[in-house]
Amino acid sequence: MNSIAQHCKAASNPVHHAARVSPQRLSQLDVLESESIHILREVAAECSNPALLFSGGKDSIVLLRLAEKAFRPSQFPFPLLHIDTGHNFPEVIAFRDKRAQELGERLIVRSVEDSIASGRVVERPGAGRNALQSVTLLDAIAELGFDACIGGARRDEEKARAKERIFSFRDSFGQWDPKNQRPELWDLYNARVHAGENIRVFPISNWTELDVWQYIARERLEVPSIYFAHNREVVRRTGGLLPVSELVRPRAGERVETLPVRFRTVGDMTCTCPVESVAATVEEIIAETQTTRITERGATRMDDQTSEASMELRKKEGYF
Amino acid sequence: MKLLENSAVIDPDLLRFAAAGSVDDGKSTLIGRLLYDSKSIFEDQLNNLERTSQKRGQSSIDFSLLTDGLMAEREQGITIDVAYRYFSTPQRKFIIADTPGHEQYTRNMVTGASTADVAIVLIDARKGVLTQSKRHAYLAHLLGVPHLVVAVNKMDLVDFAEDVFNKIRAEFAEFAKGLGARHVHYVPLSALHGDMVVTRGDRLNWHRGPTLLELLETLDVSADRGYDPLRFPVQLLAWPDASRGRERRGYLGRIESGTVRVGDAVTVLPSGMTSTIAAIKTLDGDLAEARAPLSITLELADEIDVSRGDMIVHQAAAEAQAQVPARRIEATLCWLHARPLDRRRPYLIKHTTSTVKAEIESINHTIDINALEPRAGAQTLAMNDIAKVGIRLYQPLVCDAYADKRATGAFIVIDPADNATVAAGMIERQSAFVH
């Protein structure tokens, strides 16, 4: 993994920069990065009121670095928006706030708890809040008048996402119509919407989980601690490890174990499973990602496994 | 600086390929085989495939389920839309655009091919070169895909016979020559059994060339855009803000072709105003030079009027009139929408970073996609039609012929009524008409 460390840029050394020349042959990360910067700038140019969805997770952390690459030293041309399920890992929420503050960018938080309290959505006991999130997101889009939301979804994550456009149209109900998407050719993105409609934009569509970690290494990005191996109390449920918390109590017959684990995704605490791991550094995570035999969501998201099309159904209703 | 040079050697590069063919050609099986043998299918995906295949009463794993991600696709057993899949080997990262072979064929193939470096055309060894194979090759060529790989599949069903392969190759080569396709490669294989896909197997020993994966790993697709003339479409302006460390106006964009250096004399088109590159800015510091396809910020020595949609080129090129802003263009149009062309209304054309109003003035001829022959007399265009058209632009565009430069020769057509993307266009030339 030394090679990864060697890629790290020498950002603090201006002497290098004066004579720096772009390399002859660009690596795949360079090409992906440039594509994503281009996409972010297109959003800024073509949409009148965009927002960037920032959860504190690794994919949106990468998005923020790409936004820095696209717009610094200027302020970002969009605020950060988080739809807080109230089921998030506290470490991730703390990281979210810290990162937004470091960047000096505006963070808007809208919460599923509020949607439940106001009666907009009804919570089903024992179910995760991922589906409810869509309502809060659509309400936030309406309230704040966003015409575009930039998200960190990737096509390699899930089979419905593999079919999604980079600029993905949503009708005035926030719905995705997968059978009737705008064709997307070259990198000529169609961001046009009428009032009330919106566009979801996925600048890292073409990145894989491995690309994300390699980029995190190359850019020396900080990520929440729960991505690294740590000891945690878990129970085994529906084929996965479920973290014990105030929201998840062991059921009768379940044994609480303390295992070295890390999270590959960070989502709703009631349905996001860690994997057993001793990877304590980004380099070790990369090594593990290169050899894993289980997909990112396959290992970690119980809500995706309730049916073959859970994600597609959620997305049709406005999920990102 | 040393570090960056190293990274260029160590890191794998990126290859985008489109796979064209129908279920019958074994396209899904081929992609499945490529992923499976390169260890890019994960256990949970495999379990899922097994479960679903079983549920449907299929005895073996149906690899098409890997790429058919939508409910409607699984229900109907057809592929509706382009799917993107990813895998990598130590040499390269691959992005596959998996384009369905039947329904809305042209629309999907054109979409998948628009960004591809390589198009794989599948031929069933038993059937030989069919109209469909020619259609696939024609569309790939039309979209300017630099490399064509002809995968002669199902060699197991013709006893791995070399003469079958040779006959198909000879016939296809004749056709490709007529098209003008320059880089055509041929691989005999059996997607079902895996011969010559990732591993060579021992039944096609007469084939001296690389396996399909070896070919994909080694094809030279850099076609070094860095040596081409500079094309820098301006995406955005950044205003000076000394308090944040921005001293001059910044022009944000991606280099679509060529190399730009500090000190270069440049012209901004269409205005024709000239200046000098004062700085090339990135988050990681200033660059002395940058080449396609990097996203950068340019600063000019003079405060001149530059806005989104303008193109920065080298002064020498502008003086040689290589780029005259066009008011009329001739183009090949692929109609993508179920609602046909309505010539009474103006449409919007998005080309690089500019969007202009335009009228489709004339339909010179359509292309019969099966006979691959021109047909005169079309009054309108329907979904999947391909036509040579004349277009009048309300504002000038700075463009190249698509055959020379994909990035500055391509455009999409948007219907302002509902903002649907209704067509894809490739500029043939600027029209001879007087402006």
C-alpha cells in the first residue's frame, strides 16, 4: 500500500507547484476526479438553487473535496443539506458538523423526527427510517426551493443505481421514472427543469468503493472513526451483525458479542451492519476492499435485502 | 512533482467500452463471464443470481440478471436501458456500458457508444455477419468509437473451427473497410465456457492473438489528446476576491483537447479577443501546463469579456481560421424521443457549455439502419431515426467536426416544452451558407 501513500499530493509545498506539469498519462483517479469537477461546475452554472447532500459518510466527504477542487478559493455555490434520520451514529453527526465548520460552508439540517412529530410520516416500529427520509428530503426541497440536489450515490452500489443518469430528473412529486429517463450522451448534461421539478446530480456515479477509498488516501481526507476497526457490541441478526445501541436492544435468545468491526457504509443505526475487520488505517481498508468478496451494501444494509427491488422502490418515491 | 510522475506510472488508467448485441448473441453471458473470471462478481451478487435463476426455473445462472437491474426488466426478461458496470484489473479500470440489443436499440447504443473508447460487437459464429452486426458496427463508427472489437462468440457450437472464424473475419473486414473503421480487432471465443475471454482455454490454440481481456487491457486509447489543438470551453466565471486569495478573474472549465501553458497567447471565441495565459490554478497549486482532460481554472493577463459558453483556443489556431463561429451547421442527428421532430418549433441545442436556440431547417436524407443506405424524402424524424440535417442557430457556436473532435463536435437537442432530451447530434461541418 506504499504506492497509495506516495500519491499523496504535496499541497503545502509551493516550490513544487511552480514547476508542476500535469502527468503524461492520467491515472483513473485523475480522470474520475476531473469528470466529477466538471459535473459540479455544470450544476453551478445551470441550476439556480442547488444543494449538496452531506451526511458525514465517506462518499459525501469525497464530494466535498471535489467541490473544493471545483470552486476554491471561492465559497461553494451551494449550501450543504443533511436529512437527519435521528438514527445516525453520533460519531458521524459530530464529524458532519466539524467538517462543515472547517470548510466554512453553510449546513442546513432537516430532520425525520420533525416529519414524524408533525404527522407528515408515520413511523413503523422496528423499521428503518431510510424510506421516511424521502418525505423529509422532498419537503426540504420544497421549503428551500432547491432545483438540484447533489448526492454521493454510485452506480456500483446497487442495480437500480446502475441504471441511473448522472443528472437524474425528478417530477414535481419528486418521483424517479426509471423507464423514462432522459438519455444522457457524452458529458452534455441536461439540467433543465420547470418550477417544482428537480434534478438529482451524482458526480461520483462512475466511482467504485475502491476508488473512493483510494481517493481518501490520496487526498488524506479525514473520515468518521467508525469506518476504522473498533470493538463494538453486536448481535447476529438476519445474517448480519447489528450494532447494539439504545435503538437496537438484544432480543430474547440473542447473545451480545464484542467484536472488532468497522462500518463500510454509515446509515440508519437500526439497519446498518458493520463487518468484522481489524483494518485500522485507510491503507488497510483499501487492502481489505481489494480482496472482499461481498458488495458494500450486500454486507451492510439490511433494508436493501427486504426485497430485490427495495432501492428502486425507494428511489421512485424520491430517495436519492 | 516527482510524486505525480510516479503516480502516472503506477496507477491503472481508465477504459470505457460499450458491449452491443442481443441476448441471443450471448452478450450478457460474455459480460458475466468477463466479470466472473476476473473475480469481479461478489458472493452476495452470485447468491442473488442463483436464487433468482432458481425462482425462474433456470438450471444455470442467468448472467443477464446481473445487468438487468429494474423490476420491469426482470419481470419481462428484457433490458430496457443502458446499465453501467465496473471492474478492474491491475492494468486498468473498466467501465462497461451494457446496451440492450432490441427495444429502442439505436437510442441505447448511441448513448452507450457516445463515451466509449471501445465497442465490442458480438457475432454468433453459427450465424456469421448479420445485418444486426453491421448495424452495431455502423453505430459505433458513427459515434466515433476509436476501436471496434469483433467478438466471434459461440465457437464451441462450431467445433472451435478456425475456418469459420476466418470467414467471418474476412467478411467483416470488407464491411469495416467500407465504413472507414480504422482499428478493428477480432477474437474468437466461447462466453459460455470461457475460452479466450479471460483465460485462453485449450480449444482455440490456433488463435495467436490476445484474449478479449488482454486486448481490453492493452488497447491504446490515449490517442494523446494532449497534442491536439487546445479547446477550453468556459464553464463558469469566478470573480476576484482578494480576501479569499483570488487575485484575478478565474475561468473554470475542463480542457477538452490539447495542452495549455502559462504564457500561451490565446483567443476567446466567438468574440475573437486575445490575451495571454497568466496562471493555471488548481486546489493543489499552480501548474506550468495542463492537458486534456483535466479540470482547471485559467487566469488571463488582460481583463476581457469572457463568459460561459466561450471557447479559449490558441491564438495561432484562431488566426488560421480553424474555428469560425458557425450560424449554420450540417449534422447527423439521432432522434431519441417518442415524440417526433416538429419542424415548426425551435429547439435548444446544448453544445459544450453553451445552449442556443436552433431550427432544424432541412432533412437532407435519413439512413436506413438495416440497409445502411440513404433515403430521401423524410419530412420528420421519429424515435431511432438517423438523418443528415441542416440546422440554423440563433447564436453562433464554436465547433469542430465530430470526426475530428468528439467533445466539440457533439450536441444534444432539448425540447423546451418539457425539457426532454430528444436527439443527439454530431456536427459534420459548418454550412457553406452565408451567415
